[in-house]
Amino acid sequence: MEVEAVHTKNRTFDDKENLLGDVAKTYKEGLYSDITIILKNSASVSTSKFMLACRVPYFATLLYGGFGDNSASLPFTLDCCDSQIFRLILNFVWEGEIDLSELNIQSLLDLLETARFLCIDRLVEGIEDHLEFLLDRKMIEFKDCLIALNFAILNKFTKASSLLLSFIDQNLRTISFLPKFADLSEASIQMLLNLEERISSEIDLFTAFVNWIKNKETVSEEVKTEMLGCFNLGQFDRKDLIDKVRKTRFFDDKEVCDVLEAHIEKLQDDVKSKEKQNKELGERLQEQSRRVEETKAGIVLSTSLQPTTAATFDYCCSLDQTHFVNKIEFTLEDLQYLNSYCVQVWNGVSWIKIIDCRELIHTGKQILHFERMKIHLLGVKVTGSKHVLDGSPCFYTPASISSFSASLI
């Protein structure tokens, strides 16, 4: 059987394709068989000892290791699988592949068990990877997951057990009501109850346990108590404790009441905290409302400018609190003099100069407009004065200031 002419490349004679083709032909046509194996279903299969030993560690030891003898050429029994599963093993041996997509869950599990028995580790890993693929894409029925979990835990397939437990946990609210859920073994339900990094809620897990333990008369009180110890009553909300957990009578009423009391105390604390938050929110809203009303009404904040001995200002005043202001009015009392002045305000952080009227032209009522800003303190410095008639400068006390008001318009 020749696929095509062989090739020589880099002085290397390459005949790999013909080799694989010849091996496949030998397998399909049943040529050169020198061993017969009787399987669990009493069917017999003939094949090559050499190929079995090359590809399967179990047969390498059995046929050519310390336990090998001439009797191995005679028919011998292999009880780990039936002929259907062994044919899949032979596909792996001769062709290096198995189509896992065509297998139902039971066949997949039987193949997994057989591969481990025969010590074909890479095939075990491949089957577990395929199982993970099916679970990730939800291509496996819920009831089949329950069958697989019992099998995996019973036979101590750690990776498969972990994958199946995680999948069942993610879908526990639905799976726990399937009739098959009651068929889970004690070991399986224990593993589910003790699953770390669980996604399902405490009440969903408890409901699943209740569904499982119904009519389980064979479960001992010791095992039942151990299972109930997996639940944390503090993780149930008040409604579930009263409507579901308490009615099962699985827990002492005092335990349930203690947890309910703790819930009530927490609720009272939450109410107090909420009341405090609402009060603070109300105060903030009142302040915002007041500021809005100020804006709408153009509120006028009247106070008096007081003389000061500080070098920075001649007059200073303080508003009742910090306000947004964009207009200031005051009166320069002595109408016989023209004045220059500057105005600074304190916004709670720093002093800001908002007006600097340097020309000696100001007297009487002064109305100053500027960009809206926060103001708490205000200072006025009269920088110069001269007589209205002859222009002579004033060297004594600065002009008096009265009728001060600040507003937001």
C-alpha cells in the first residue's frame, strides 16, 4: 500500500506516510494477530502483542516485563471493559486517535476507567479535557452530570470530580429538583456540601440537601449531623430561616431564634444608620435649597463694616457664614472727598483681591459687580483721598464707610 512516491530531503529518506498507512492497513484487515483477549462481555478480540506493548504500559509489563511468559500467547481475560470500549483502545493503539464526540456519558466514563487501568495517562488527561469542554459549553445533560459525579467520586478521579462539582454547583437550583439528584451517593453529597469557592447560595444548597435526604432512611444520624454541620445559619436571611429552615426541624429552635435575634439587631443598627444618613441628607438638601432660594431671590446679606487697626484694611466685616456672592454695595460717607480703595475677600482658603479702584474719583454709594465666588470675610482699604473743590489731599483718617451689603444676583 503506497500513498505516493517517497521523498529524499536534506539527504534523509522519508517514508513516514507509508509507515502509518501500512500500520492502519494491518489494523483494519486484522493481519498478523498473535494474541486473543476475552473481554467482560465474553467477546474476544485478536490483535498484535507487539503493538499493545508499544502503546499501552499495562501490556508492556504483562507481555514483556517480569510477569511475561509464553502463556500470554493463549487467550486471556481482561475484565476491565467490554469489546466496545476495547475497540476504542485499539483505535488509540493503532491509529493514535479516538472520536470522543460520538460517545455518551456512560461510554466516556467506561473509557476513562479503562484508560487508567491500562496506565494510559495521556488518554486519561484527554478524556478529562473533553469532559471539561462539554461542561464549559453546557453540552452535557444535567442528569448525566449526576451519574458522572457518582462515578468520578467513587473511582477517585480528582479532576473530573472537581469539574462536575463546580458545574452542578453553578446550576444547583435546577439540578437539585431532578429525580436523579436523589440518587447521589453520600460521598457525592458530602463533597457538594463541603465545596470550596461555592457559587450557589446557602438556601439553594440547603434546599438541595432537603431534596436529597427525603426518604433516606439508611442515612445514619451521625452522618446527617455531620452534613447539617456544613450549613451556617447566619448565612440565611430572615425569611428563609422562618419559612424554610425552621420548618424542617433539622435545627434546634433556640439556634434559629438566636440567629433571628442577631438579624433583628443588625436590622435595628441598619435603621439607625439609615436615619442618620437621611438626616444628613436632609440637612444637605436644606442647605442646597437655601442656596437655590438665595440665587432665585437675589438675597441681600446686610452687615456692618467695622474700623480696624490692622495695616491691611481700614474696614473689615464677617458674614454669618460662607455665602456665594457676586455683588457688594457700601457708601463712602464724606461727600466732600473723592477716594480710591481696594477690596479683598476671604473664601475660606485665601485672601483674594476683587476690586482695586486706584483713581481718586469715588464717593457716595459704591456698587461692585464681580464673578460669583464664596465669601466669608471682606476687607476694604482706602488708599487715598482728595478734596472735591481744591483737590487737596487728605492726610488724616480715611473716609467713613456705611450701609454695607453683599448679594447674589
